[in-house]
Amino acid sequence: MFLLEPNETPYDLRWRMFGIPVRVHPMFWLLTLLMGQSALDEGLPYLLIWVGCVFVSILIHELGHVWMGQIFGSHGHIVLYSFGGLAIGSSNLHQRSQRIAVFLAGPVAGFLLLGVLLLLLWVRDPELFPAFMDMVCSNMGLPHPHLSENVQKKLDLLNPLEEEVIRQLIFINLLWGLVNLLPVWPLDGGQISRDVCEGVSRDRGLRVSLVISIAVAALLAVHSLLATRGIRLLPLNFGSIFSAIMFGLLALLSFQMLQQAQSQRRWTDDHWQGRDW
């Protein structure tokens, strides 16, 4: 989520995956544990499942960025840190269309992972598959049919920990992927929005994209806050104090960047208008 690579620490976890250097900063584990602390109400295994699902899902997401960057000749590396991950160097490309493709590749990789999971679940037990599609619809805030008694019985017989893994993978790769596509800086959607807006208007594009980012992030912060009181402002199946703080901080970050962009613009205008040629 944050665009600056964190400093290295003695506690970093490192390896190479498909020839791509991967580093996991300690803050990744800490923030993931804090995000999933409510899972402890069900027991330690549920918290560990949450951490494992977040780790795998974000790693696949960042691999999507790096792989797409490699197609265009930009070789990056991965750092998992804080609220998410970074694909450092993968979008260092001159063509706007290529950068947009790299930004899209992360969420798409998560959607493909979800698609593979659903395909395997359907092959394994077609009769139980409606229960998993019910989870998908629930996360999307979509209406879904009532499960038959037979499907409900089969779901009740499923190992609770296995069901939790499936639920978390669906939630993370579907909902987080969609949220990541929202035009909020510095999410993937926010970076796409900036490139698109700058393509339409080179002078005003950055500022327009930041205004959009502020509005969307603020709306999601309010939704998350209301959701903690059982009120759904938007048809989204998420909302917590944590997400309210996160989107509030993103709105503040975008506002600060907008002020900086406007200040630089005023300085440039004054500088050139004051020149005596």
C-alpha cells in the first residue's frame, strides 16, 4: 500500500521465488495479526489461518504486478510490509498503457487465485458448491438464494478450519481485490486513476485524481465507521474501526498530496509569469 520501500531489518524474512527476490518486513506480521485479532475469539488456529491467507493472497497479488512488469521489460522485487505489499520497480515504464496493465495485474492475479479455488471446490463436490457461491454473493453484498437443507447439512459436516480457510480466501481475494481497484491513492486503482486523468489532462490530471481519491476514501471511512454500528452506507460486506482508520488516513494522505501539488503548481505559474524575456 505504501510506495516507499521500508528499511531492512535483521528480522526480515527473505527468499527468491520464480527468480524474484521477496522480503517480508516484521511490520507485515504485526499489522496482519492486529487486523485479525478478532479471530482469537474462535481460537488461535483461526488467527493463524487469517495470517496465512493474507500472506498467500498478498504474495500472489504482488507476483501479478512483477510478472506483468517483466513482460514489458521492467524487473521488480517484492516487499511485504505494513498493510500490504510493494512490487518495487515493476511499474518503472514509460508507456501509460503498460503501467496501467501492471497496476491491474495485481488484483487480477487475486481474482485468478479465487477462480482456481472455486473450480477446485466445484470439482470436489458440485452439490456443496452453492454454499461457496453463497459466500461470494455475501461478500459482494448481492442477494443470494436460500441454501437447501441438503447443502446446509453438507456444509455443517465440513471441517470448521477448512471452511474458515475457504471463507478467508474468498473474502481477501474478492473484496480486497475490488477495494484495491477503487480510485484511492496509493491503491492500484488510485494509480490507474492518476494515469488516466493525466492522459486526459496533463496539467490538471494529478489534482483531479487526488480529489477523486479524497472523496472515495472519505466515503469508505464513513461507511466503515457506520458498519461498526450495524449501519450499511454502501452494499459492501466489510467495515471496522481498523478499516475506518485506514481509509481516513488514505483520505488525509491524498489531501496532503493535493495541497503539495497545488503549491507546486502555484510556484510554477508565478515563476514563469514573473520571468522577463
